[in-house]
Amino acid sequence: MTARGRAAARRGRPQSEAATAALMRATLAVVAARGYHAATLEEIVARAGSSKPTVYRRWPSKPRLVADAVRFALAAANPSAPATGRPLADVRAVVGNVIHALRTTPLARVLAALVGAAADEPALAEALVEVERERRRVLRAVVERAGARDADLDVDLVLGALYFRVLMRRMPVDARLVARLTRRLYGRSCDGS
Amino acid sequence: MTARGRAAARRGRPQSEAATAALMRATLAVVAARGYHAATLEEIVARAGSSKPTVYRRWPSKPRLVADAVRFALAAANPSAPATGRPLADVRAVVGNVIHALRTTPLARVLAALVGAAADEPALAEALVEVERERRRVLRAVVERAGARDADLDVDLVLGALYFRVLMRRMPVDARLVARLTRRLYGRSCDGS
DNA sequence: CCATTACGATACTACGTGGTATCGAATATA
DNA sequence: TATATTCGATACCACGTAGTATCGTAATGG
């Protein structure tokens, strides 16, 4: 995704993986703080203790840099689905993971930036859909086991409610949403186990 | 919101309301087509058959222009809540209105642009929250009558699922979602009427 | 008819910023 | 040691565009 092909240990100085990781982190932080367009390469590079040429040796453009930074963030915040044998507990765990990521990482603000910039930059639209697909894959598995008749709809409901709060209402997500959501959708008065 | 105060019918040539409306429509169209940042005043003005000075006589900046354009769009697409006496029909009607607006107006793409730019431009964040509040006011009334225990949560679920599809999954909303949503949340197997 | 204000057209300024070129130093292979 | 490639620093260019200034003209009120 970033370095050039692993063709038999090339000659000169190798690319610094530390610099790459620092750039990913700095990109996320600056995009989260300023939004996509107001995030400047200058600030990203300064924060990473790196330089613009180092960026452009890895990524061909700003949108591609940001798109990879988003994938980098997701990989660290989307653990695979648990399977404890208690379906409701699994749902609560996954929903809790999403909420925790939205509360404690810059991912929420970064996604907001992506949603707006996706119209302009195809690379960002692609990254956005990938993020959604990965989240969906994990959540769908547990809501199916919880007895959902229309698992796709349930995923839209759960993720939708969470992102709606963050992106449109612009209010922090509350950890108690885990209980409210699971009770509403899989509570004792309806089906579910 | 745009013209100056109605202080005793001032002297010279009055501001053209036709030009104002044309600018609102053109702003919505261009922001929908290009996103917030790539939407240029030049293109908006050309499309409206107007000029930049005419814009800046009404709004002090681009974000304020776009913010008012969003309010303008919402006013045309958010009818007040019906009260037919049949709660489920009322819910279906309001959800159907939202879906219809998302399908047939540029509002969806405009909101996507707003979500991203809101981090940068306070005026857009304000407009975004206002749009959400108006939608919520209407929808909340009908879901309360439909017997929702936690009306705020239900509004988040319904609007969240719809906007989630549009903003993050980037797929068109389907008119059949009305039935799937209302059945899932207020269907016969649970409470509801 | 005169003063006032808005109109659309056009040219222009000011500024930010993505991206490139060029440096000397560092780190790798052969 | 020679060669290749990366590193961070810095300066620079090219470009787009928000916003302003200045036109001559059109529409209102006094």
C-alpha cells in the first residue's frame, strides 16, 4: 500500500517504517482537528517530524495519504466478532467496541471529514465504503446470531444511530447507548434470546 | 435572514427576490454536484445568472451563503407532522417524506458536504444541527404517538439508518425502507398499536 | 427629474497550499 | 570503499479562488 515491491532487498537506505507510522498518526490527528480541506501537508509533516518529500515518496497525493490513514486507523479499532455462545452479550460487545472507538479515537471526526470530501475525491469515497464494510462484516455476524430477521437492516439501525449522533447531531456518544440499543432491538419483550 | 430590515420602504431599487431565490437554488445544485469546497462562487453565480457583488450584498461569506441555502432547502422539504388518528400511518407518512426528499432533491448530497465542512465552518455546523432539529421535531411527534418508550432513541434509529445509507454507504435509499423500518420498530410482534 | 440603491459584468488582489526541486547527511548493499 | 536510496530541511512554483473595487445601467421613492 505504501512501500515499493519487496524485490530482493534493494540497495540503498530503506524506507523508515517509523516515519510511515508517524505520518499516519499525524494525518489522523490533523484531519480530525481541522477537517479534510483545512488539514495542510505542512502541519501534518511538522507534527510527524518528517518532511513533504518523505510523504510524496510514499503517497502520490493528499487524498491517497488520508485514505490510507483511515485504513490504518480502522485496522486498530475494529476487532473481530466475539462468539461467547451468548448472542446478546456478543452484540453488546461489538456495539461497545464501536462506541469506544468513537469516544476515544479521532476516528469519528475523521469520518466526518471523509463524508464531506468523498464527493470530491474518489480515493476517499473508496476508503469510506471500505471502513463501513469492515464494520458491517463484524456487526452483521453477531446480530444474525441474535436472531435478527433482516440483519442488514439491523446493522443500518445500529451503526446509523451511532454515526447519526456523531456526524449530524454533533453530540458525543454515550456509553449507555449500548444498553438502550440492545434492549430496544433485542430486548426481552421481542424475540432474541 | 438575507435582506436588510423593513424600515419604512427605503429609497432606491429594491433587492430582487428572484435573484435571491435563484442564488439559493444554484448554491444547492452546485454544492450537491461538487461538494462544499469544490463549489465555487463563480459557478454558482453563473448558474444563477447573477454576479458576485450581488451575492456579497446578501451574505457576508461563502459559508453563510451555503448555510442559508440549506435552510431554504429544508423549508421546502419538511412538512409538519400528520395526525390522522392512526399512529402507524403517521409514522409511515413522515418516514416516507424523508425518504422522498432524499431521493428527489439535492438535499442528501448537500448534507454530506455539510457534515465534512462543519468542522471547519461554524456557520455550517449550526445549519446542520438546525436541519436535524427540525426533522427530529416532526418525527418525534409521530413516534411518540406510535407508543415509543424512548422516542429520542427511535428518532436516532430511523433517521440514523436513512442518513447512514446515504452518507456512509453511499447507496441510494429505497422506498421500501418505509415498510422495513416501521415493521421492525413498530411491527405487530412488539408493542405499537 | 433627482437621489438612491441594486443590478450584472469584469478585472483585480491577496492568500493559502499542493506539489516539486535541491540540498547535505544518513544508512543500506556490493 | 563505491554506489544507491532515503532521510529531513528549505525554498520555490503554480494554481485556484474568496472577496473587493469599479463600471454603466435599471428600478425605486421624493
